[in-house]
Amino acid sequence: MIECADGRIVAMTTRPLPDGSWVSTHEDITERRRAEKRIEYLAHHDPLTGLPNRASFDEKLEQQVRAAADGSTRFAVLCLDLDRFKQVNDVFGHAAGDTLLATVARRMQDAIGDTFLARLGGDEFAIVAPAGAHPPKAAALAEKLLAAVVDEIVIDQQHLRVGLSIGVALFPDDGTDPDALTANADAALYRAKAEGRGTIRFFEAEMDQQIRKHHAIQLDLRGAIERNELELYFQPQARLQHEIVAFEALLRWHHPVRGFVPPSTFVPLAEESGLIFGIGEWVLREACREAARWSNPLRVSVNLSPVQFRHGDLPSLVHAILLETGLPPARLELEVTEGVLINDFERTVSILRRLKSLGVRVAMDDFGTGYSSLSYLQAFPFDKIKIDQRFICNLEHDAQSATIVRAVIGLARGLNIPVLAEGVETQAQLNFLAAEHCDKVQGFLIGRPEPISHYAKCVGRKKAAPADVIPLRRQSVA
């Protein structure tokens, strides 16, 4: 084989002939060798970012574990995940998502130099940190990575911003084999994302137990859907004179073994797994069906998850359910939080306008706990503002909470938007809100969340036949 000056590769063979002479043949194998090298490269590298792939990561980690087998050397494994990457893909398309991944990968590699960085798939990356003084060295490395992606990335004139969540596991403290180290770094990453994203978390023993518990609850939640263990409770909303004008539908889960599972536990898991689409549809349908049976035409309020705005056609679903149940649109109020608007403002406002065009009301829930409340109020004509209960519960002993509540009520009055205060539990809180001319209240002082049978007289509820209860259909679950 000969490599020519111009880079071509030639294979030469020589064989004897019967008359004693020799014959030589030359074959240009340049393209074949390039193809072989390309195949070998792709077997160990990610074609989008050029980083080592999962196979290379596994190989590198095994080598590092073998080199440190005597326990005298410490090193770290870091698992990384991009924050808000899915929204970029959903809103701007996969081409923009690919460009974003390649840009972030380049920034991270530039920040950490020769340290081994691999793309495992999707928006997941991993690092095998050099041996050294850990955890300080791993923490410093993670901080470099966070700083590397903090600046905006401009793609097709769109200014995009993502972050990183990072989980860290140490050898030999958190595992002495590749599988254990990777699993524990993943557990730490899971905790980092659960605690607000954009953070670094080192593995702790209880993390694994917590993840196992979450996974078990998530599996049980799928069973709860199939077994119809979920039910709706209703909490009254009233004017200050205690005249009930509406009910908020609240999802409850009574597990046959775990007992009552708080919504704050299972709703995030439903959102994470995609079960929220089927559950949300069921909640909306059942709340509308229930309210349609009331002879007293009170409103019913239903919470929407931000996840429900990202996929499917939410306005068409609401319209279909209103037609199916016969509930007049004016009697349905949909509650959204500011989190709905943060990820994709223009698309969300468009969806909210379509919802409002159906004749339903739209309320902003948990007002004051987000980031851009005033701009959101200017951009969309909400029918009601709900003051978060965290401000109400502190009214009697926190001057700042009282000032905030007073300011929100004044702002809403200036914008001609009704205000409802959540979490009213004492007469003193009610007196304060009355003095500030708050429109409506909700809380234990007015009524606790209960099955609707508890409020049957108030709503003029007709007795339901067993056939009226529609089970949560398995095929509706996303």
C-alpha cells in the first residue's frame, strides 16, 4: 500500500507469470479507506455535535474505573441535561433544536478543555472528570459548564436561552462500578431538576430512595387512572357576604395503600410522564358534566396545567366538552398560572384568546408568585385575578404581605379586573379584605374542598344515576 503525495492511497499487488516475469496491479482505494474511517468515527462519535457518543462514554468510564480500582484515586461522573430544550424543539422546530445542541456542546467543550465530554442522546450529556481532589474539583468543573451556557444563543434571529442541570457522583464514595456511578449521577441530576433547574447536586444516599418512591407513585398513578381512583372535590368561592357564586374543581387521589396522595406530589409526576393530558381531559369533562346537573347555575372553575398548552388543540377540546356536556360556556372558568405564559408567550396568548372566544372565562391563578405579572395583565384581558394564599395567610403578622395584597387589589380595581383571595381561614383576614374591597374569597372560612354531595343543596344538584359517572378512559391518556 502506497500513500501518494496528493493524499491518495494506492494498493499494489505483484504476482509472477509462467514465463518468469512479474505483473503489478495498482488500485486506488482512497474512497474505501475514507469510508472505513468514517464508519469507525461514527461508531464512537455523535454526528451532530462531534462529541464522543454513549459507547465511547461507557468505554471511557470502564477504563477510568479499572485505573482507579485500588481505591487510591478519586474521580467524578457528571450527568448534564439542558433546561427548557424541549420548548425550543416544540416552538422553533427540530432544526433550531439541533443548532442549539451543537452550539451548547461547543461552548461546554471550550469551557472544560480536554476533559472527556460525551453526548448520550437527546439533550443529555455526561463527563468523566479527571482524577484529583473531589468534590471541589467536580464542583469547579460544573460551575464552568453553567457559566458556558448562560449567554443567549441567536438562531434564525431568535434569541434563545437555556440552562443546565448537573448531577455528580464520586468514585469510590458513590459507586465502584460504571453502572452504579452513572445511576447515582442520574439520581443527583433528577434532584437538581426537581429543585428548580440550573443547579448542581451531588449524589446523596436518600436520593436513590426518593427516585424509587417517585417512580413507584408514577406507576401507581397509571393504575389509578385505569381503576378510577381519582375523583373531584369542590371548594366554594364566595362574595364577602358569604354568598357562594362558584366552585373550584380540585383533583384528589385516594390510593388503596398509600392513602391520600397530595396533588403537590402526583400532579408534577403526571406532568412529567405525560399522564396529565388524559387526566386533564377527564377533570375538565367531569367538572363540566357535574356543573351541568346543577339547577342553581353557579360557575365551575377548572385548573389547566402549563403542559396542556404545549400539545394538541386545547380550545377544540374545551369546545367539544362543552357541547358534549351541555354546560353553557359562561359557566366555565379556566384557571392558568403565569408559568403558562413564560415558555411561549405569543402562542399561549393566542390559545387563551381562542378559549375566551368560546365564551368561557379565564382567570390568572397564584398571582404575584411569577416574574412578569404586570406585562401579562396588559397583554391579555383576564376575567379574574386570584391572589395566592401565601400572601393571605400572612396578613395578620406580616406588613409586607398586607401591602402586597392591598397593592394587587388596587391594581386590579384600576384595570377593572375582579379579584379573588385564596386561603382565607380567619375572620380577621376576611375583615381586612372587606376593608380593601376585595371582590371574592375562597378558603376554609367559606368551605373546605369536599365531594359535591356535601354542597348538594347549595348547587341544587340532581341525584346522579350510576351510569352518569364516566370512567377515565385509558385511550385518552397521552
